[in-house]
Amino acid sequence: MNISGPPLLRRFRPHSIRGRITVLVTALATLLLIPTGILGSVLARQAFATAVWLDARQEAALTAAAWRAGHLRNIITPQVAGISMIQVVAPNRRVLAASPAARGLPPMTSFWPSQQDPMQDLLTCAHDGAGCLRLSALRVVPGPDSPVVYAGRPVDGFTPVEMFDLLFTVEVAVLVLLTAWATWKVAGRTLRPVEAIRSDLAAVNVNDLDTRVPVPAGDDEIVQLARTVNSTLARIEQAKLTTERALRRQREFAADASHELRTPLAGLRTQLEEAQLHPDDTDLRSLLRDALLDVERLEVIIDDLLLLAKVGAAAPDRETVDVTALVRDEVARRTDRILVRLDLEDKVRMHAAPRHLARLLTNLLDNAQRHARSVVEVGLRRDEGFVKLWVSDDGPGVPVGERERIFERFARSDTARSRGHGGTGLGLAIARDIARAHCGTLTAAESTYGGAMFVMWVPVSGCPPNNDAAAAHPESRNGERPYALTAQLEAARGRAGGSRA
């Protein structure tokens, strides 16, 4: 409630929403209940006055009938309860008879009803001895010399009207207090989840972004607020993980670059320094050829490192891809020493980044062509929501103990898969990171030809919205499994375990 006005009013404005709601509702209740109480009091007064005058008229009629019948004497006995002041007054203003309460008093009023309107109700305060009176005046007979009967009761004293006024006053006060108390309680109960959200948010820090605020039952504005806060916290947590991963990739890039680039740079420097020291003994053609080879190797390493940093830093842009056509096109573009065999299911489509899938296939084929003897095979199947892609060869294979380590950056095996066969040592690491970026897996196994087999499983629909595969599957550099397979992916692999996996 935004209270504007004088500084004094703003000074006493409640600071909490709970207090402001309570003040507002209480003020509205007061504005509604006070006029209601006043109206009730007015109606009660009117009803009471009407009842008094009805009783006074009845008493006046009874007294006039008794006078006409000659049954009255000087003392009148009241016949209607509550009507105690009764007088029969002659036209000359002489009191002919009176009730005990009015005995010895002069006429209670000077008002004299006319012949045209023989009965009149009046309120008079002219009589000093009796105070204010509610009276009914009635002419006894139609003639001009008819006496008049006055019957009524005093207004002074604690009457039912005053009792009703007190009752309405107490009722309005109690209702206002109950309204204030109920509003305070209801507002407190309603805003309690907001306080829980506030306290939980106050406890959140940069190292504990996985905290979520409680979501109360229902679907009101506070529930929507809690869901929005949790969604915001999730996005902040995701942004933090993405930032941390990008920073980690940058550090890894710097470490890998400084480690892997040192050897070709040192060789290049050695060749150039030796040529500088012995220019006459240097074969310029051989020097340039070796230097260009080292520069080319540096370019390949740098390109692979940059691709690794991009793949790991953010999720790729995805679209619906015909994987079957992509594999055929990539294989057709190659001029390999061994013809690639294709075992592809038709029209296998998935949600993926086509350039990244092409790079993954290229890296696996390059690896297979370097080590195969006579067979390289690419297979593709779709299995209940997953795409399975494998590349097999008949080379020396990968020992069981090396099947995870070979996916590390610059990892080398002691078998024929060594630096001497070419490559930067980053191809398999890039391939696995691409599979991870698509919420999939890439593992090494033994092929049916006796060599190595690299199998990728990727969900057809790709990663769920706002899902970060790399964050969900952190890397390990100690030979452990780099990420945990989901139960669904394990089930899919189990179903296809008997075929080429």
C-alpha cells in the first residue's frame, strides 16, 4: 500500500506488506461497518419510537372508550405496559383525570388535536416536571367541546434504544478487531512461503547454486514465483557451470598447447639455429621442407585444440540431420588407401549438429585408416530412440586397459597406434567430446575383424532443452569412466550387445 501525503503519515506507514494489507483491510472494514452500525441504530430508534406510539395510541383509545362509557374516575389505571403518563384534559385545559404517574401535573402539552385529525403523535419536552415525553393525543368524542386523552411515556432513562446503540457500538468494534486479527493471520500465512523463499535465497551463494526454494502446493502467484526463482537459479547454475567449463577449457588449451607445441617448435628452432650457424652446410630445400612439415603439424594441433575448446564450451547448434546421407557423403569425399565398407540403415535421422557429426566420423575413419590392414567398416542403426554409429577395422586393436585412456588428449598407446603413424593425438578426444555434446557416448571395443571398434550411441531427439551434456558428464583424467551412462542408454546398448558392439 503506497501511502502518500504528509510526512507524518508516511512516517507511521507500516513497513511490511503484511502490516500494509492489515491496515488497508481494517480501514475498509471500519469504513463499511461504522455506517452500517449507524444505520442500524437509526432503524432501531425508529422501530422503538413506532412501537411506543403504537402502545400510546392503544392506551389512548382504551382510555377514551372507558371515558365515553363512564367507567373512569379521577384516577386512571394504565392498561398497556410501558405507558404510564395518562391525562384526560378538558377544552378549558383542566385535567379531568390522570394516571398515578401524571397525577398533580398540569396538562402535559398545549397541543390540541383538530376535529379533522382527531389522533396525533407528538414528542414534547415542554413539561418541566415530566421531562421529554412521547405522547399520543386523541379526542374522546367528535364534538368541538370534546376532551382529549393524552397517553405516553417519558423519553429519559436507559431505554432499549440506548441498549441497541451500545450493542451496535460493541459489535462494530469487535468486528473491526476481528477483521484486523484475521487479516494479519491470513496475510502472514499467505506470505509465509515468500519468507521461506527469501531466507533460502539469502543462503544461496556462488558455491551453492544447486539450492532450490520450496514450491508450495497449488498454482497461485506465489507458486509461480517459486517456480520462476528455481528456474532462474537453474539458469544461473547452468551459466556458472558453462563459465567454469569454458575457463577449464581455456586452462587445458593453454596447458596442452604449451605441452604439445613445444616439441615441433623446438625442432623447428633447432633446424633454423643450425642453418644459421652453418649456412654453407645447410640444404635449403630440405630445411624448408622440414620446416613446412613442422608448421603444418603446428597448424593441425592448434586447429584441433581450438575445436576441442569450442565443443566443450557450449552446446552446438542442432538441426534435423539425415545421418545416413551424411555418412555416405563423407565417405564418398574421401580418397583412402582402404575402401570403406558401409552397413547403413536407410533414412536414419536425428537432431544434431551436422558439421560436428561429420568431424566425429572423419576422426574415427582417419584413426581406422591409419591402423587397418585391409578392412574399414562404418555401420549405422536406429534402436528405440537412439542412433548407433560404429567404425571397425582389422588392425592391432586396443587393449582392454587402454580403452579409456586413448580418449584422453595426446594419450598414446604402446601398440602400433603410436605417433609414428601420424595424427595429433586429439582425434579421439574430439570425437568423444562431440558425442558428449549430443548427450551420447563413444566407447572402444573389439571388432568382429579382430581390430578396434569405436561405437557411438546418441539420442535421436538430441539433448533436452537447457541441458548441458558436458556439465552432466564431467571429465576424468585418472583412467575412470568419463561419464555415467543413463539407464535408457544402457538398456539400448544391452539390446544391441550381440551385434558388433
